[in-house]
Amino acid sequence: MASPLPISVVVVAKNEAQSLPRCLASVQGWVAEVIVALNDTTDDSETVAGRFGASVQHLPWQGYRDTKNAALALAKNEWVLSLDADEMVSPELQRELEAFFARGDGPRFAGARFPRKVWFINRWICHGDWYPDLSLRLLHRGQARWGGDAFVHEKVECDGPVATLSGDLLHHPYPTIGTHHVKILEYARLFAEKQAAQDSRWSLGATIFRPAWRFFRGYVLRRGFLDGFPGFVAAAATGYYTFLRYACHYERLHRANP
């Protein structure tokens, strides 16, 4: 058996006992370390993580960006693969990561990104705004960190060049359309909080036209129609999410200033 890759896998999770087995099984046996950082967890996530040999740590929730940076600091290895509990490494991506280190590419790059593919309703979404969704998740701790705003949509920031791999990171974020709606409503609320903190003005034009543009771009220009009815739902949901962001922004402004 080949030696494990010099990677620490870090998973930040809260009440993800159902999702963790798929995630942890996808990295079991071929990475040097797996850390599950739990925050305010009340389910069996710790027990599940222990069954897969992961080291379990408990962190207070500090927002997406700061919690992920705190989890990053727990890793023993210089290279970290950051995963969410509802993600898993495909066999193709595993092979590409193995080749990355076999070629000795580590010293040349500060991180690596790869496409993320979403399972939605009954199929993988391979077109539209949801794919390829290049995600920078392999990072060198000395040259990269989680950045972006403190509210939502955190992203990895690197001080050096970034490699691009073609293997997919597989994502199972929405068991049902209902769970998708709950998640985008939460993101819309966070968007409104961010806009309020920045004292941003609300725009009627953006509220009307941007949702329509996002649907058209995803479904027509980026060929979301090739993913059948789930592709239509994905494009429509993206447009609806765009509308919700501005609607929540409007609501927050008027509630704050009656």
C-alpha cells in the first residue's frame, strides 16, 4: 500500500452525522490526517467521526471565514484539504491529488482548485451556473488562508500560483428542494446583514432585472437546459435566490428605519 499523501483533511461541521460517513469514507486511508472540527453539535457527529479514525476537535462558531481559519490552525501538515461535511472526493480527484504530489508540484504552488459537481433532485448538474464552480480547497498553510467577508461566501486567498485539477469534488448539499430553499433564505439574510453593515442602498432595478438575468445566463447561455428538469429548477432557484437577497435587503432597511 502506498504511503498516505502529506495532507491534513479538515472538515468543519455542525450536526452532520448523516453526511459525515460519505465525506470521511472518501478520504479514508490515503491522507495523513483527518480532523473534524465541530461547533455546537448535539447529534452523533463525534461518534461518527471517531469510527472513521478522525481526530475530533470542538470550536466555537465565529462565522464561516474565522471558524475555518481556526480549524486550519489545527492541522499538523503544511498541505490542507478543506472539505464541508456534504462533500466527498471523487476517485478521479483522488488520483489527480496523488499525481500532484508524485510530480513534486507542491513547491510550485500555494494551492489547487478543482470543479465541484452538485447532486440535485435525481442527477449531477453538469451545466449552468452550478458547474464547474471551481473551488480552491487544497492549500498550503504558509501561503494561503480563508478570506473574504465575515458574513458569507468565504474564499481561500493565496500568496502564490494556484494549480487547476480536473477531477470533481462531489457535493450533496440539498437532500430536497425544501432544504435548498431553507439554505438560500439563510444566505439571503446574511447578504442583507452585509449590505446593512456597509450602508449599501437598495436598488429596484437590480431587484427586478438581476434575477431574470441570472436565470437566462444559467439556463440558456450556460446550457442549464442540458440537465433536464433539475437544470431548469437549478436555474430558477438561482434567479429566485438573487431576488431574495434584494428583498431581504429592502426588508432590513425598512425595519431598521420605520
